[in-house]
Amino acid sequence: MAVKVLILVGTKKGAFILESGAERQSWRLRGPFCETWPMNHVIADAASGAIYGGGGNAWFGPAVWKSTDLGATWTHSSAGLAYAAGEEPIKAVWSLAPGAGTLYAGVEPAGLFRSDDAGQSWRHIAGLRDHPSRPHWQPGGGGLILHSLVLHPSDPRQLWVAISTAGVFHSADRGETWEARNQGTRADYLPEGQRYPDYGQCVHCLVMAAGKPDRLYQQNHCGMYRSEDGGRHWHSIEAGLPSTFGFPAATHPRDPDSLYLLPLNGDTAGRYVPDAQAAVWRTRDGGAHWEALRRGLPQQNAFFGVLRQAMATDRLAPAGAYFGTSTGALFASADEGDSWSCIAQHLPAILSVETLVAEA
Amino acid sequence: MANERSPSAAVVVTLPAALVRLFPGCARRVELSAATVGEAIDALEWRWPGMRDRVCDSTPRVRRHINVFVAGKRASLETRLPPGVEVMIMTAISGG
């Protein structure tokens, strides 16, 4: 069956879509969409084919945008996407994840909402903000944001969220109650002796290994980690990487041992690629060993960063890999990261990259 | 937000272009009956569901980067509307 591949790009000034065939060699760019609102996360629900964009506009507040025709037309809604009167209002939607008949949205200030009518209306999942740690959550550089949503692939009761700066939390009852799962992740910004708290870590991105729901990976402000037990315990996988700092993480669509990271030079050193030379780092053994993937990427004068939701893979074989930069360039690989090419540049700052493989 | 004891009056509300673009069929200039700014926004919400969320936050109050002027003066949701007055909803300086 012929397929087309869509790259869904959220930027500081609207959503964009790039489209290609299965060969993924030439791309056609469409956009900007969503009235040039800042779009923190643009995703596709593979089950329905709908595209959703979560964002927030400085004038008009937060909303989730939706297209059911692959981006040709869009609607938006924020019905129910609000905290109680008197609480700090929601500024923006930061993350979206489609589950079995439910669409989840993470927002700033950190909280979680669900929609059971395909994004037309929203309901607050209050249990997360009822967690006793909530008074101690601290906003990071991007705000107090719920940026990662990970759903269990076969158990709709289970989900994980990641909040900057609060850490990873897990629920086994559809969000009614939550448990902090941060044991083993470091908080270098706390005094010595207090660097492994129960919560308060600055997790940057949380992803699940393909076919292994108990295996999670995270890029943290302070290191890279793997968990084999759903986040109860974390183990460092940063040995062999050029720094302990970065934002995005992307898993392979089939191989649970493969992970892509894009380390940056450090939180106080500019937050661009180390030595101004771009590289995606790949492991094929769960983080025991790493290789730098540089072919086709700029190897001098590259002073860009890649944000937490701005790297993704597609589900084709060989898998495609993609990342977008803070300077508006989009890079793509059709061979699992072995070689790369720049397929768009001069876009607004790229905030998110996701993919959809659809029938042509 | 609405003052039920105040009689509604016919007023004219002008809307910013960036807001109108979000609601197909919406005009820049709208005539409606309202006794307060809050009631005027209720009336806009009734005609174009979702518009209140774009103009007001959940506090509830007019959004930080939206300004409402009644007869040329900055207004809040509680501001009363005399008959025939012009209500201007405007986008403030914002963005980057």
C-alpha cells in the first residue's frame, strides 16, 4: 500500500506540515497553520487520522487546534480547559497524547486534562494537582509545564507525566491518584546531600521503549536515564555521551534498545550543540554504548539547540528520524539516523516535531 | 459578572481582526444588548461559542493582553454600559 509521511512541526509562529512519499527524499512544506499561534506540540492520532495542535497565544490564551483533513482546515477549542476561578489561569497547552478514545493534554501551569469527544471539550484530571508535592513544584526556564505524556499501550488505566520542575509521576487509575517516580535521578542544583529527592527533578523529556512498557528513558536537566520498572528506579546511561544536558529523546518504532538523544553543551554554556558541531547520538543497546551520527549535519558554526519535543521517528522500515532546531531548521534521516539532510530552514523556532504515516 | 438588576441596552461592540479570524462568520462590528461588559461578552459567547475563553481568562477577568474600552476608557467586566455606547475589544501590545 502506498503511504505518505507527514512531519508535524510546532513552532513559535504556527504549525507547519511537511509531506513526502515512503522514500522520504523530497518534501513539500505547508503552513503556517493555527493563525500563527505558538504551537508547543502538534501530533497525529494514528487511529483517526486527526491532527491536533496544543498551544497558547499571548492575547487569546490556551487552546487545542484540530484538523481532520491533514491540515487543510482547522478548528480550535478550549471548552473546559480551565482551572477553578481564582486559581492561576492556564497559559498554554504543552503536550498532547491520544489514547484509547481519550485525548490527554498537559498544560502550563502544570496540570492534566482529558477529552473524550476528540478535542471538543475538556475535563480537568484534578488528582495530579492534588498530589502532596504540588506546593513544591517550581517553574523551570520554560515555565511550570507538563511537557511529556506517556500512555501505557495496552492498559488505559496507566499513564506517566513529566513536569518541569517536579519530576516524573505515574498513575495506575486513570489519573485519580499519582506516585512520584524519580528514584535515581539527580538534581545537581540542590545542595550536596539533597540531590536525589523524591520529587523536584528537572526532567526534560520522557519516552517509552517500543514493545516494553516498563522500559522508560528520560533526558533530564542533569543526565540521561533508563528505567526497567516503569520509572520506580532510574539508572544513568550518560557514560559515553558528550554532556549530561539536553532536551529531546526519541525511541525507535520497533527496537526497545534503540534511543536517539541530542546532547547540548551544558545548561550554563549556551545550550547549543557541543563544539558547534551537530550530532544525534544513538544507542542500540539501551544506553550502554553510544555513537555520534554526524553525516549530513553541520560540523562547524552550528549554534543551535533542539528543544524537548523537537525530535521524533516515524514507523517505516528503515525508520525515519527527524529533529528541528531553535533556529528554524528541520533535519531528516530516512536511514535510522545514519545520514541526514536539511529539509527546511528559516522556519520560526521549532518547538515540536512529530510524524504521521498515512495512506497515500 | 453580569448585573441582573441593570436593564440591558443596545450597544455596539467592535472586535479585533485577530479574534474575528478565529470564528467563521463573525463580523468586526456587532450590535447586541448588554448592561455590562461581562454581559456583552456573554452575548458574544452565545453567538460564537468559545469566544469568552479568547477574551477572558478563568480568574475570571479580561485577559492580560486584551483591552476593553467603553466610550474610550479602559473597562473591566463590571463596567456598566449606557445605551448606544461603543465597546471596543482590542489586542494589546504583546508577543515577540
